[in-house]
Amino acid sequence: MKRIFLIVLDSCGAGAMPDSENFGDVGVHTLKSCATSEKLSIPNMKKLGIGNIDGQAFLGTEANPTGAVCRLAERSMGKDTTIGHWEIAGVVSPEPLPTYPNGFPQEILDAFEKATGRGCLCNLPYSGTDVIRDYGQQQLDTGKWIIYTSADSVFQVAAHEELIPLEELYDACHKARQILQGKHGVGRVIARPFVGNDKDGFQRTSNRHDYSLEPPAKTLLDAIKEQGKDSIAVGKIFDIFAGQGTTEHVYNKSNADGMSHTLHYAQQDFEGLCFVNLVDFDMLYGHRRDIDGYAAALTEFDTWLPKLMEMLGEDDVVMITADHGCDPAYTATTDHTREYVPLLIAGPKVRPVNLGTRKSFADIAATIAELLGVAYETTGESFAKEII
């Protein structure tokens, strides 16, 4: 194969895994929750066979699907973006990344304040929209950083763009990334800029940046780049892999922007991987428990999908998957949910087979490596010969 388009619908889970209760998630199912909304209309993904995937028959099964499908289990011990993407790229994480349900230890805050010259507010697990509502004015009054976390392994720094320039926020997050290593090596440091005022409300902007921990082992992206092929990152892929293994990257301002970038690359004569993350599903709808918004975003993607399919060459493949769940109907928390993920595979040479439920997201990496003729060792098992 010449080109692989790997698209991650961030958080589009396909039902609770057997161990989901160990992660505090009971009966979760992101896709099934979206199916309760009248806003969901995904005829193109249904034609590919999404309803034929194990546990997804509620979407409606397809007698003659046009794509190959399966459901993937996560072998890594987590449910966050970082290790989900690492596993998709071939690296399984047997140990969970550190989380801070009671906030970060004072030694971390002291080091951060010394490095940046500003104090800290909050230091608690918090919803991103709630934290700026509750601490936004206090930041404007004091000039201190708003520091918060979640159930995921993240150190988040919120700053008002009119008080603290973006360059200063990004530099502070870079310094935090250097501090948060070893036992405090969180998966991501996230810059969370916002605007607004206490009277009219505060709103987050699209100038978010993620500063990820470097992958603990060689990824599929590294192998593709080392062997002279293109490894293109669209959206926050570049940040998730700490810039490693990419030959070109572009950030997204929205799902629509990311889909536009994908079509741009589909027009290019490259050879290798175009790895796309569409984060609005997770950031705008999953965490905010907005079922209709999530369903409408899936509809938007499904409506767009034929545009990409029309641009595929004879030796091109599209893979559509997710990195974890974030069930918009699950009210016990507002965080990610431990779920299987779907995988849809399409292209001129793709055989429409159902691969059942597979043991690891890393099977994607093994398969892509084989399809591209790239040497890469991973615990994942390739299914390339079954689909081509």
C-alpha cells in the first residue's frame, strides 16, 4: 500500500471492557449513548459495517458491508489520550501514568512557581469549563496560574490570554514538562488559554497546546520516518508523541479544520502515514456530557467521509478508530471511560471482513507497518493479509 489515512475519532468508545469497573466505569458505551440522539445519522459508516462490529448491532447491521471491521481492546493500563495513542502506534503501557486525585504535591508547585515567577491557584481535579468560571476572576486579580487536573494523567495550566501572553503560557508548560518527570511523569502538560470576564463568563480558546511525555519505546511513527517514508501528523498527534517520528505536522482548530487538513493531504503525492486526531468529540462533547453535540459531530464526520473516499488511490487505505471512551451519558464522572474502540477499514483493495474482537490497539500499528512494508517490532498482531 502507498498511503494510510489513520483517523482517530477522539473518545468514540465501543462499550465497556471486562475490567472497566476497575477504572470506575460501569455500563459505559459512548456509541450507544450517541445512538439515543435524533442528531445521529451515520449512513456511510453503517455501510462500511460499523453496526456489524461486536456489540454495535444497535446501530443496525449491514448485509453487504463495504469495509473491514473489528473491535479492539486496550492492553495498556489506562484510559487516557496519551497511552491510547501510544498503543495505537505499537507501544503498550503495562503501568498506569500517575494521577493526582488530591492535587499535585507542594514540591511540584514550588518548583513550577520558581521556574515561572507566578503563584498557583486551585490545584484540584476540575472540569475545564468550571475551573475558569470559579477561578478566572481570581487569576485576573492576582496574576497567578490556574493549575488543575482530572482523572487522567494531566497537569493543566489555564491562563487568560489578555493577562498572560500565549508565549508565556507555552513557555511555562514547557518548564512544567521538564519538572514533571520520573515518578511525577504525567502523560500530558496542557496549556489551556481562555478569554472573557466574570460578568459575561469565561470561554476557552482554540489555542490549546499539549506537552506529552516522550513515548517509552520506539513507535510506528519512528519506524516510518527512519525508513524514509512520510509520517504526517494532523491535530494533536504531534503533541501526543512529543514531536517524535513525524516528518510534517499541522494543528487543528476544530474537527472541521482537521477534516479539511486531511483532504489537503489526500491531494498530495506522499508515501506513508497520515495520522489524524479529531478532538472535538472528546473535548467539546464527551467531557461536557453533551449527547446531542457528540451525535451531531459524528454526523458531520460521516457526511464528510465520502469526500475522502473519493480521493483515494488504488493503493490507499483509510482506518477510522478511537483512543478510549468518553461516554456523554455517564454522569458518575465527566472523565474518560474505559472502553473497547471500533475500527473501520476502507479502500479500493480492502476485503469486507469482520475481524471480531482483537486483543490490542497495537494491532493497528502491526498492520500498518506490514501494509507499508516498514520493519517494526510490536506486541500487536497484523491482520494485513486478512483485509487486502
